[in-house]
Amino acid sequence: MLLQEETDLYGLMLSLAQSEKDAVINSNLDEINKIAEEKDTLFFKIQTVEGPRQDVVKELAESMGWSPHDLTLGKLSQLVKEPYSSRLKERRSNLLAMAQSIRDINSSNRELINHSLELVRSSFSFLNNATAHKTVYHSTGKMLDANQSGRVLSGEL
């Protein structure tokens, strides 16, 4: 039951990660913020399920004389009989696939956000350079060190 609930929650996390990617692509800041709040709530729910799941694993491992870290779904699926073995293998496969998809989408989102940030920085730089005074030379041939005026932004993010 706990494993099914945790699998369902990770499925929701995967769905949120994809929605977040769409929001980032569309530069929808309100949607990005909404999804971030939903992810925080979902992460808390996952943690509330993970604790009892780890307790069950610890109890089971100790009863078998194993370390809880050594008792994985893969090993457990080898120790139990059908139909439980097949169910555990399928659940393990689903969880691994979802975890990998979440990692991939999060990595893609990070790249998209970094790219967007670089575009914003470039735009700020362009605007600041567009408002800069023209270079003035002294009769000695040296450039006049004039302060920039008309600066659009402070240059800090």
C-alpha cells in the first residue's frame, strides 16, 4: 500500500515537472510559481510516505538479518513468490523510469532557465550600452573618462 502511494506521488511529481517545463518554455512566471508551490506540497507528502516505508524496510531487513540498505526492491522481488515477485519488479521498474524522467526534465528545466537568464543579462547589457555616452578624446589623444549617464538598470540581478 505504501509503495503504491509513493509510486502515485512520484507520478504526480513527474506530471508537475513536465508542466513546469511547459511554463518555463512559455515564460509563464505565474504558472512557474504555482507549480513550485505544488511541488513543495507534493515533496512534503512524499516525505510523509517515505518515513513509514523506510520503517517497514528496516523491520523486514532486521527480521532477515540484513542491513536495511541492502534490502532493495530488486532483492526483495527475488526472495518472494509469484505474483508478488512480478508486482515488485514492475513497481521497481516504474519507479526507476519515473525517477529518471524527473531527473531529465529537471535538468532540461535548469538549462532552459539558465538560457533565459543569459538572454535577460544580454538584453540588460545591450540597453546599458545603448544609453552610454559616446567616447570623447582629449587633445592629447587620450580618452576622456566620463561617467555613464542615462543608465537603464543598476546591472544587478
